[in-house]
Amino acid sequence: MLKNNLNTIGFKEKELVDLIYSIGEIKKVKSGTRITQEGRYVRRIHIIIEGEIRAWKNSQEEKQILLYYLSSGQVCPMSLNAILKQETSTIDSVATQESILLSLPVEVLQKWMIYKEWNIFILKTIISSYEEITELYSELAFKKLDQRIECFLNGVGQKQKTKTIELSHSFIAKEMGTSREVVSRALKQLELENKIKLGIKKIELIESV
């Protein structure tokens, strides 16, 4: 299984693959497992083989600002940044489901830059992170909350391939970095606009973004 995943990620060079096999560790983590914690040093590089990780930053108002979700073949770019700068993590991350991780020592981040495939993987991660963060700030700056919620719900629906999604108002509030009451009002407005239909801990998408 690991060999197929490495090929999918783009690691095919024999010497690099042999190194990954020799020093890499496969870790199975349960949903809710903390991967990184703000204020602590990042001790390992975790590449996701299976599963999903949610990363966020805490605001001064003690609200969570969602940064991104990571899935198979990805690594947390903010963790790489902390490792390169030899600083503590500025974000928190947690597994949202049972996940399988390829765990590597932080020293390989720079040592393996001599391998083209590793170099490309790291550069793609950094570029992708820049694009995602730019999009996030653009949404925060230019989109109203109801528009952000509408886009978020549509994204969840597309990901789950369903028009009926099971999400609580509290969960959406956490993802949006706001209060449950504010989200409830925004959802009610979307329902009045006939874009969604509210149920008990579920939302039916009537109109896609």
C-alpha cells in the first residue's frame, strides 16, 4: 500500500524511496488526535497516506480561523514553515477521522532537497499553501458571512456527493470563526432565499453556488 501511495505522491526515485522506507514510520491515529499544537515545536513531518487533518489558527477573541483541510498525499505547509524557521508552531491541527500518516524526522526536510522529487513535493506544498491562504483572506475581506457559509456548505456537499449534509450550527460557527447565533441567523436568511432547507442537525442544499 505504501509503495502505491508514494508513487501517487510522486516519489519514484529508488534512492529516495529506500530512504523513506528505512527511516519513515507509519502511524495510525484516531479521529480527534492532535497533530500539531500552537506554541510547541514540530518534532515530525507527517505526510497523510489516508484520512484527513484540519488546521486552524486561534484569534485573539479565542475563535478558530479555519486555514485548510489536508488529505491523502499532503503535508501541513505551516508545519514545514515552523521547521525551516526553527520556531514553534503558530497553528493547531487535528485528525478529523481515523488516519494513516507517514512520519519522518524533521532533519530530512532540508537534507532531501538534493532529490528532485522531494524538492518538487515541498515547493508544490508551499505554492499551494500560498494560494489557499490568499483565497482565505480574500473571502474574509470581500465576502459577506452568508456568502461564505453558502460556499462552505456547497463545498461540503460536493465533497460528500450529496445534497443533504449533516452539520450542526455550532460546527459551522467553528469553521467560520464566529458565534452559533450569527450562523443561525445567516442560515435562516439563506432558507428564506430558498437556497437551503434547514432540518435537525442537517441542511438540504436547494441551490448550488
